Amino acid sequence: MGHWLNMQAKLSTKGLTKKYGAVVALEPTDIEVKKGELLTLLGPSGSGKTTLLQMVAGLVQPSGGKILYDGKDGTHLPPGKRGIGMVFQSYALFPHMSVKDNVAYPMRMRKTLAGEIDREVDRALAMVQMQHLAQRMPRELSGGQQQRVALARCFVYRPEIILLDEPLGALDKNLREHMQMEIRRLHRELGGTFIYVTHDQDEALTLSDRICLMNEARVEQIGTPAEMYHTPKSRFAASFLGHSNLLTGNVHVDANGSPSLAWAGSCLPLPPGGATAHSATLMVRPESISLVSPESGFLRGRITEVVFHGSDLKVLVDIQGGQNIVVRAPSESPAARLNDTVGVRWSPARSVLLTQ
Amino acid sequence: MRGNLFSSAWTRLRPLLPGLPALGFLMIFFLLPVGEILVNSLKVGDGGWGFEHYERLAALPAYARVLGTTFAISLTVAALSIVIAYPMAFLLSHMSVRRRMRWTIWLMVPFWTSYLVKTFAWILLLSRTGALGQLATALSDGTFYLGLIPSLSGVLIGMVHALVPLAVITMLPIMQGISAQLSGAAQTLGAGRSGAFLTVFLPLSLPGVWAAGLLVFITTLGFFIVPALLGTPKETMIAQLIISVILETFNMPFAGALSAVLLIATVLVFIAYDRAVGLSSIGGMESSRSGSSRGASSGLLMRATIRMGALLDRMANRVPNAIGSWSGSVLTGYAALLALLLVLPTLIVVPISITNSAALTFPPQGFSLRWYEAFITSPIWQAALIRSLLVGLSTALIGVTMGLGAALMLTRLNGRVSNAVFSFLVAPLILPRIIVAVGLFYLLGRLGLVGTEAGLVIGHVVLALPYVVVTLAAALKRYDWRLEDAAMILGAGAFTRMRTVMLPLLAPSAAAAFLLAFLTSFDDLTIAIFVSGGLSTTLPKQMWDDMVLQVNPTLAAVSTSLLLLVTAAVFLLSSFRRDR
């Protein structure tokens, strides 16, 4: 609503595309990144997210299209002149320079005065809590510490756009979650525009202002994490972000004119809104489903698996002929016992009908 | 439109520019002279063309005999070197990196020690008045005289000793590339230790064995120092013949025909090798084809190998101790003995150099540094030493500059083209050196560069470039190109990136390449024998002249000095490697 009133996009691409011979790495793509937002490019490997990032960085030349920085065409600028900073997948710290020299490098390239370099380097290292290791060499640091130095080296010259290429991929789970919080904090404090490549949906949900979901060399959907989670536009989006039950069948309209989906021998109610397509998929998130008595469920089936997950239980209900519904029930739920016959139902408003 | 066309061609060509000096240099001073040998050998006296020189070659049984001897000796040396080197390479490939580094020094010192020094040491050991001869006489109260040279066995000892390090170094990368898990997998699948070795490790290591055999064989084809000094006339090899034809009869076309025969033989061996094994197995690249292992994995041979492995394992199981540690220590013992045999004989030059007497006797009589004094104060030796140092440094400087450009270019070419260019750049290392020398002698003669330092430097750069390219190309392969991307984004231009990122990171490899190029030049006799004429001799040339004329203790002093230099250089090289 009223997007046209907003300020100009910080970064936008117009029909940006990349081909390697006959292989299309990125279909013509238009995206807009707003000033100060953190946008993640999320997708499986080969979805084109890294290609897109590298073209924005100027490391890969596009086969077509334009990249606008603050509305100005910068498609053919050298990487150092695009006002960007980049954090690489395995950090790309210069192994022959100390932490301090690594962070000072971009300042020296900009011919900053010596006193100012020291001040800025200290500031950047302080932001990532690495001042005490300024004299160390990269090989003497742990993975997490190297990551912090890479971030400091990127922030130190205050680039307006910061590109992060799976920066946490090499870290273990706990450290990764800690660094995600750090990156959120840095994004808040620096106020820059971040573009963050990841294939980890949890990371994307945790970090993003908006998620750009990519698949098969094109953009599948762009939206806030909540939009992406609650109203996916395609089966791919529904299955890639979070767990979902995807029930595919034919849409019928009964005598009263109310539509339903025929699935596993039952008629499932559809969410409000027009159902136009003949064949469609109904998406229901596991946590939207409740276990009820067999008579009052939309579907009935037998519990074949109950997995304890701490805050809740994951319950597998075998509907018939091997069709499974995944349900998340509260831990203390008394209804879930193995081999019980149960009914499942949900509020139709919390389901999504997908036609793509 | 035209501008566009030009600029797109320019964008495509520009990354290749740094390699052009090296390519051009090798075209002119390697490809052209070697090609000329072939062409000139077909010229006959009256300006026409014909096979006259080859007919003369074929007509005289003496020449055929020399050719036969050359091939027979080369084959024997290759076979012996492989057999002796294999267990050592096997052991090294199973060591930790740090331990392997320590052991490799014991290979690198003899590898880089001049053939002249090694051969001189064997003269001191094996001649009738030499150390071993004296020892035998003393032990038998003067009833037994042992003189092992000149003889065929002397030649074989000298050559195998000289080339075992090359064989080990060539086999090692292939063996290191064999995953240790494979032998483990074979054992979980029911093979014993020997069975796993015979059915898995041995077939996988064969490309390395063939590569080592090939390189030793081809190096031996061009040998003249060892047969000239340790052999009888019966062991005359083709390189000796070529040298005497050129330097004594000045019959260049005939020498050309002889070289051409050697060249054609070499090329045929290469083609046969490429068919059977694939050239890529040289230099540690993984073999695209491994015909030999394909053979071993099918049918009868495989069954026989498995049977053999089972038999060996049953025998081994009778040995009461834990078989692993037992065979391991036997292997270590063998390798230690081999390392000693590679290093010790050469050390004979040390006691001889500090003897007081003018005769080369053993045990040394009295202590004196007079031979070192003779070496340092003699104007001839002085001039030779200074010339060798100057030529060596110039060679290293030019070689590393051109080689770095060539290595950079290799990284920017796509796989197939890059392989072809790489093969061309290392070709001077693989052809018998004598061929390069003869070809250059023609060319430099016409350019008036024979007898000049410039001529020597040109020849030595041809020989040194392969070492430089191999060293730097390997370093660039390990180089993390994302550092360039990072520097580019952080605002560094092309030149600044080179200065602040690439060169500092490549410095240890560039220093290693510099040292290798220097040693190649400092050690070379083959080019020097033709190109440094008259007064302008180099150190190896002066040593050679002295050795042919009359061995003397000054040579021992020179040899000891060279030995010290090489040892220092090898330790320096290994410290560069450790830095990385």
C-alpha cells in the first residue's frame, strides 16, 4: 500500500540475468531492496541466490539487465566503487596480515589518515568484541572469531550496502545462533542495508525484515517472514519454509455453492476467498491442527508415531492408504497415544489454498 | 562496431599477456633449435636434402652399438631405480606431513647435489686406489685388489645412485593421492594387509611407478658424465658421442642426426607412455587413464594377485609379533639404510679435501686446508665461480619473472588449453638436456652468443623455466582467489591487489622457485660444455675439464664447497615450505 510514496529503493535490479552458455543461473529478475532493511536471499543450492549476490557485488558480470544503486545504474562499476561491503562464505581473511591489518586494509585502500585508521579499526573491532585479539594472525583464531573479524573488516569503512554470503555456514549450531543475534544487533546499530544469502530457513526467519525465496534460478516469493509463513504463494514456498501438510486434490462446489477439496475420500473445507482452479493444494501447518474425537474431525486416522519435542509433541496420523498428517500437539496433550484412532481438524481460516 | 570487436578481443587476450614472454622465449630458444636439429640432420653437403647422415649412422655398427648400449643402460637404470625407490616412496607416503618433511631433506640433498660431485665421489670410492679398494687391500693383507671402475657396474652404481631420488620424488605425489581409507576398506572386505596392498595400493600406485620409470629412463638417455668417468669405452653412450662429434670433429649435421635419433626415440617413448598410462600421471596430476590397474582388476591376473596376497598374509601371521609394527620397522630400516646410501658416498669428498697429500689417497694423510686455498686463490677457479654465480642469479631473476607470468596465465586458461600450455612449458625438463644443448649451440652460434654470459643465461633460463612454472603453478593452485575478490570489494585496484595480497602470499614459493632456478643454472654442465668456450668457463665446466684431464684434491675442495651450498639451499627450501 502506498509503495510509490516510499523513498527510492536503495538497490534494485531490472531484468537482471546470468547465463553460462546454455545454463541459466538467474532468470531475468526484478527486486527492490529498501534502505535499511535486512533482506535474505533464501533457497536451495543452485537456486541462483549466490549468482544474484555476486552480480550485485560486481564479481560476476550479468548477461543482461541492470543494477541500480540509489537509482543510479551501477551495472558495470568495479566492485570497489559500488558502496558495498561483503562478508564471504569462508571469510577470505588475508592469511598474511594480522587482525588489525585485515580490518585496516579497506581504510588504507581509501587513503585514510593514519590516526583515523587506528580509531576506525578500534571502533570496528569493538563492535564485534575483538579488540583484545587485534595483533593475532587469522590462523590463530577460532571460526567464530574469524567470522567477527570478517564482519569488522566489512563494517569498518561504513559501506551502505552489506552483502553476506552464507557467512555462518561453517559454524556449529550454538555459535551460529549466537552470531545470528550479533548480526541482528549490528544491523540495528549500523542501520545499513543488508543482503544475506542463506539456505537455512530458520536463519532466514530469525534475521530477515523480508525474505526473498528463490528456486530454479528465479524469485519464488518476496515478503516478511510472517507473510511467507502464513500465506505462501506456492507449494515450494509452503514446503521450504517451516513444516506443512500439503493436501492435493480436486475442488468441488456443492449444491449450496460452497467449495470444498476432495482428499483421501473426505471433503475438506476451504479458507474463505475464491477457489477458481480445479486442482489445488491445501496447506495446513502442523500447529494449526488439533486432535479431536474421531467423529468430530475433518479426517480420521490412526496415530502411528509420537515424538517428544520438548515444548510440544509431533504426532503422525495415518489417514488411510499411507497418507500421513503431521500434527503438533501440546506436550501434556492426553489425546495422543500410539495406535489410538483420532480425528483431526483445523480452523479453515488458518489453511491456505495453493494453486501453483 | 569495429571498436567493439577489437575491445572484446582485447578483453579476452589481456589476461594472457603475462605469459607471453615465457611462451615467446621458449618458442625461440627451445622449440626453434630443437626443430632445427631435425631439419638440419636432413641437409646434405651440396645444399640438397637427404638421409645421408642417417645412412652413415646405420652403416657403421659402432654407432648402432652405442645406441643399443644407451637404451640397455637406460632401461636397466630405470628398472633398478624403481625397485629401490618404491619402498621408500611407500613409507614416505604413509608418514605424517611433518615427519615426511624431515625425511624428504635426506632425498633432496642428494637430488640437488651436482652429478659431477656425486660422480667424483664414486671415483674416490671405487677406483683401485680409492677408499673401498684400499680397505679391501688392507683387510686382505695386500693379496686382494678391488677396482670397481671403470666398468659397467661402476656406471650402473653411479647412475642409480644419482637417479633414485628422482624416482622417489616422482612416485610420491601419486602415492600420497591414494586414500588410506581404501586399504582399510579392502581389509574390512576380507583382504589381509598384503592382500590389500597387492589388490588396492599397488595397482593405484602404478601410474606413479611408470612416471618415475619414464623420467629416469629419459634422463639417463642424455647422461654423459657418469659413463665418461666411471665406464670403459664399451659403455659409451650417445650423449658422449654427440659431444665428441661436435667438439672434436665439428661435424654439426652428423651430430644433429645423432641428436635427432635421440629426440625421436624420446618422443616415441613418450607416445607409447601416453597410450599406456597417460602423461598426466607425471607431476602428481591424477591419471585420467590407468590402463595398468584396469588390467589388474580383471580376470586371471586379479585372481592370482588375491591368491598371492592371501598366501603372504598366512605366512605373515606365523610371525609371532604384531605384524604391523614388525613390517613397519623393517620398512623404516630399509628407508634409513637407503637414505644413508644416498648421502654417505658423496661425503667422501670431505676427508679428501682436507688431506695434505697431492695424491688422492685413502685414508687421508695429514690435515691441511691447502686445497681450499688453491681453489680460492686460483684465478681460473675464481673466474669460474664468479661467472657461475652471476649467470645463476641472472637466470633465477629472469626465470622467476617470466615463470610467474606464465603461471598466472595458466590459471586463466580453461582446463584443456591450460594442460597443453603447461606441457609445453615443462617440455625442456623432460627432453634429454643434450638435445636442448645441441640445438642451442646451432642457434647461439649464429647469433654470436657462444662463449658469452648472455648465451649461458639464455640456455639456463630454458632449463630453469619448467622448475619455476611447476613451483609457482602449484602455489597458485593453492591460492585462494576469493582473497582477490575480497580485496577488490574493499577497494584495491589490480596493481594494489598484486602488491598487497598475491605477492606477499606467493613470496615463499617465489623464493623457492628462485632458488631452484639458481641451482639449475649453477649446476649445469651440458649447456656450459657447448656454450661456454675458451676462457669463459663456469664452475661445473672447470670441474669437468679437470676431471677428464686429471683428478686432483682441489676438485674435492670444490665439491665439498658445492655440497655445503646445496645442503644450505635444501634447508632453506624446506623452511620456505614449512612457513606455508
